[in-house]
Amino acid sequence: MSQDIRKLCLIFSLFSFVGCHGYAPAWQVRQAQLRTYEMYHARQHLATELAGAQQSLGQMAMEKQQLEQSLAAANQRIDNLAMERSRLQEQYTTLLTNLPEESPLSGAASRRLQELAERYSEFEFDPATGISRFTGDLLFATGSDQVQSGGSKVLNEFAAIMNSSDTRDFNIVVVGHTDDQPVSKPSTRSRHETNWELSAHRATAVVKTLAKSGLSEPRMSIAGYSMYQPTAPNSDESGRQQNRRVEIFIVAPDTSIASNGSSPMK
């Protein structure tokens, strides 16, 4: 409050206690002064609170705008991921469509792969389609793309079967999959920024291990599908363990895996 307003309040208070004789007792004057002082400080306090409230309101308005911008960016990201998932689903469907409906393997080769599956609980083989699947954590530790010793043993035996006389002309497609848990550890993220990289790197590691076991590299190709092709719900660890897998598709030698630049995929 300005000095002029303060003086007016003081004069008003004094006159309210001055009678017809122009006289007021000293105690009444002191009370009037005290009330005027209290009113002044109360108004100052309210003015301070008002300024603080206005400042908080301005900050909240800025935060609201920032949150709206973040929400818009997040929604755009979701839309982009949905489109990417749809595109990958189409590619995956095309890949499966181009695979033979029945296993191209001979009966003897199918029996050897079935025997391999019987010895290793986390290795599966479907004789109807010729698809092999490594589930759980047989091949890799959590967040790693380094094939474990137990996984290398199975892959060595798989390579030996694929190099036998009745299967040596077949090709394979190695497909990596992950669960829905994001890559969080800094040490893991430095090698695999997202599940996309992790799934592709794991498929690559399997191909390299098979190559070391004598499987010809031109017979192999890879794909990584991140978390977008689950075989079980990711709601618990059991389901997530099933989704952390590597699949190997055995395809006939006349099945085109990818275009070589001169002819389209069949």
C-alpha cells in the first residue's frame, strides 16, 4: 500500500473516534493505529499470496502445454509403431506363405531332428512343417547374443544333420524373437539398443555358430522380429520365456528366400 493510502486510512480511523468536540482518548487513537497497521500488513500478505498464486498458475499452464506436447509425441510414436508392426506382419506372413506347407525333409532327416528334440527339452521340431524352435534360455542368457555352451552343443548336432547327404542341399532361415520387456540395462543397451537389434543379433549369432559347425553360409539367412510375434501371453515369466526364442525354417533348395536383384521373391 502506498504512503498516501496509508495516511488516509489512519486519518479515517482517527476521525471515527473523534467526537463533536474534536477529541479522542489516547487509547482509542492507539487502537485505530494498530488496526490500520494490521490492515496494511494483511493486505500486503494477500498481495504476496496473489502474486504467488498467479506465478504458480503460469507455471502450471506451461507444464500443461509441455505435457500436451509430450502426449502428442507419444501418440505419434504409437501410431508409427503400429504401422511398422503391420508392415512387419505382412512381411512375416509373406515369408511363411512362401515356405512349403509340408516338410521338405526326408523321413530319415525328420527322425534325426525328432530324436534331437527328445534329448533337449528346449529344442522343438515340427515334422509336419520342418520348423525347428529353440525356446527359453537354452541358447542365450538374458539380454545377451552370445550363444551359451549348451546351445552350441545343440546347434553343432543340428548342423551335422543339415550336412548329411539327404539334407545338404536345403537352406535355412533363422528368425530371432524376444519377449515384450524393453532393453533396460546400460551394458545391454550399448550393444542392443532395442529388442529389434537383440532379436536380429541373436539370429546372426546362431548363423555364425552353425557356420563354425560346417554349415555353408550361402545356405542361411536371418530375420529379427523383436517382440511382435509372440507365441504366448507376456503376462508372466512362463509366457515371456516361450517368446524368447529362435526359430529355424528348413526350406527346399528351389525356394527363394530373398531377391538377388534379378528376380522377385517367389
